[in-house]
Amino acid sequence: MILAAGKGERMRPLTLTTPKPLLSAGGKPLIEHHLEHLNRAGFREVVINHAWLGEQIEYTLGGGERFGLSLRYSREGEPLETAGGIVRALPMLTSNETDWFMVINGDIWTDFDLNRLQPPTSDSHSVLDAILVMTDNPTHHRKGDFCLNHNGLLSEECAGKEGEKLTFTGISLLHRRLFEGLTDQAGKLGPVLRTAMAKGRVAGLHHFGRWVDVGTPERLRELDRQLAIQEP
């Protein structure tokens, strides 16, 4: 699932007429970078939620054929928070084959290899509800979000000399039981994850490569510049 329902208020005036996932970097909309990465990682079915100017997203991406994907849309009207948006889309996200699904924020860019994010095996951790991709703290978020402990689990606070917190990239592998008892009014994903962390049910992966939170016009321009330099 790609989360694409936000209004992108920090990106105004760019997002007054264009939804944030369709803003361009490196010659293509941000969301197309995600779709290409998902295709390379072997994904074939993707759900995209949308609200603000969502009809533009559907018109631009269509059914996903040109990306080698099958796209479905979770239309929210008024945007739900992240956990609520996932709960709304749950019927489209899980199947008889697996209760795990990947979630990616639509307003990031990264070179993270999505193949690294795999459901846990029986001998890795007894019970997990989520695996989050973490990265080193960017200059605009020095304090980080969660601590990645030596046992591979995430916690809200760092115990002893475990080290400083890392930043959540907005890429995660989630199990549907994380949302048991919740409705599409569940609010943000952060509190849901923190509850699971307190029970030792959230693991983390440290990504040492590139990652950008494309949250402002300045960061979008800088990403566009960097991707243009990469072009052969």
C-alpha cells in the first residue's frame, strides 16, 4: 500500500493544484519511483489511498499496466489519518495466502531494496506485528523516532547505552493483527506502533543508503537536482 491521501500543506503552493505524490523529481512523479521499485521487488498488486485531488492520481496511473502492476484505489473523500487509512483498505490488502503487507509513505524517496523486508520466519522472532525500516537521522529530524536495540526490536526509548534513536523511513511490513479492533477512525499509525513496541512486537531494519523525506519544496528541488546528476 502506498499512502497518498495527505493534502501536502507544507508543500504549498505546489500542492494547491497537484497532489503531492504527483510532484516530479528526476523527471517523473514521486509515486512512480515507488511503483518501479515495487515492480523490481516482485510485487504485482498495489493499493493506493487518496483524498485530496485523488482523481488526478487515478487518471495519471490508471490500472498500473505500464508499471507491470495491478493498481486499486482506496478513496477516502476526506483524508483519514495513517492508521485509519490502512484499516479502511485492509480488505484489499490481505488474502488467504498472507496477512502481511507492505506500506510506503507516498512523500519519500529512497534507494532501499524492498526485497530486504520479508515476513519473519518462525525462528527469527516468536511473534511480530510490524517490521519498520529505520535510517540515520536527517538534519531536520535530529532526535529520531525509535531506538533499534541489539535484539533487533524497536523501542520508544533507548535503554542504557543502546545508542541514539533512528528515524522511521515510512516503509514498513505490517501484519493485519496490528489493527484488530480498530476502525477507520483509528487516527495516526504512531500510537498503534508504540503500543505494539511496548509488547516487544515491532522489529527494525537499519537502512544505510539514501532516503529523503520530501516534505518541503526545498527538499523536492534538492532531490530533483540530485536525481538529475545521476542520469547518464
